[in-house]
Amino acid sequence: MKTMNRVLTVTLDEATYLHLSTLAQEKHIDVEAEVLQAIRAYLRQQRSYREDPFFQIGPDGHSDLGDLSENHDKYLYG
């Protein structure tokens, strides 16, 4: 199966670019590779947040479970 690549143009402020450039130089990679690694790490983190029951409670902290304080471990991790 052939993978399709997309081109994305991003405008960065000077401080952000310099920070990325420094990180890339430390790893002996180019800035583009550093940005791609950062995006992939962010996507992995978001995926694990979506899959973690702790983050599925909801943004306001309400779960509609009356005994949540006593049984939080059971609800989160089975």
C-alpha cells in the first residue's frame, strides 16, 4: 500500500523556531524531522488520553455516579 504524504506550511515565531532548531541540532536531525517527531508524540499522547478512563469523566468533573469518591479506582481501572 502506498503512503500519501501531505505538505503543511507552518509559520513559527522566532523563539519557537530557535527552540526547535536547538532540539534538532542536539539530536543531529533537521528541523522538519524534529517537528514531525513532536507532532507524532502529541498524537500518541492524545490517543492515550482518549483511551484512559480517567479522562473520560468529562470536562466539568461530573460522572453521574453517586459513589464515585468511594469506588473511583474500580470505575477507572476495573
